[in-house]
Amino acid sequence: MNAPEKRKFQVLFICEGNTCRSPMAEATLKAKVPKTLYDDIEILSAGLSTFSGLAPSTEAELAAERKGYDLSLHQSQQLDETLVETSDLILCMEPAQTRYLKDRFPQSAGRIHTLRMFGGGVNEPIEDPWQQDIRVYFQTLDQIDAEINRIKSKIWNMVRKNRKKTTE
């Protein structure tokens, strides 16, 4: 008899268009995953108001590249019910996005958080840099990077707990 397939812990970042903030957050967290957890985590991003298949903004790619993160293969995807249902942790860029998702998917409300609020932070948005100067993208990514550094240990602990649960 085959052993059941181990389920990866899934983190999903949400913004509006999935071409700036959420792909930058996805790339940031991916770059920080400890080698010991590579096989235990899946990191994705999606947008609330987008078309699937769009490339990231040029400015987002440049900001990410400056930090050594890669967005070259990213393609936007529209958030759907399956993504919400399969994600263990959903981190939104704005409190309004968090409220919207909790209202739309009440069964998943306990897994939906605002990035800056998660883990005891502040309930404030990561502002959308869309169509602003490249310096705003740099500042936005610096803010995302700082937030992910603040919460990554909590995420790694959640991943380890999931790994232990799925192997028992």
C-alpha cells in the first residue's frame, strides 16, 4: 500500500492586480525559505481584480532584481475559491482586502490576515505602488521585506507543525 502524499503548507499573498505587491512578497518569502523546509512549503500569489497571465510590472521586476529576487517567470492569476480553500495562510496587502475575503469566504476567515497585522504587527496596508515612480517600488519592496523578516519564523513554525501533522 502506498503512503499518503505529504501535503505542503501553502502560503498565498493577495493584492489587487497580482503584478506588483503580491508577486514581490511571493518572491521575497521564497528567497528566505530554509533549505530544510523547501519540500514542505508552497508559496503563491493572486489578485482580486486581474486577468490571469499578465507579467509583473517592469518596476516590480527591477525592484525585485535589486534585492536578488526573481519575478521573470511570474504570471498573474485571479483569486478563486480553490486557492482560498487550499491555502493554509493567506496574507493580504490591505485591511480592506482582508475584510473582503473574510466576508466572501467565512469558512476560511481564520487563515486570512493582513500582512502587516499578522504576528502582532499593525493593521495598516502595504500601499500599492502601481504606476508610480521606481523609488516607490523600492520602498514598497523594502517594506514587504521587513514584514516578511518579522514574521518568517512564525511561518516556518507553522510549516514544521504541518509537516509533523502530515507525517503522523
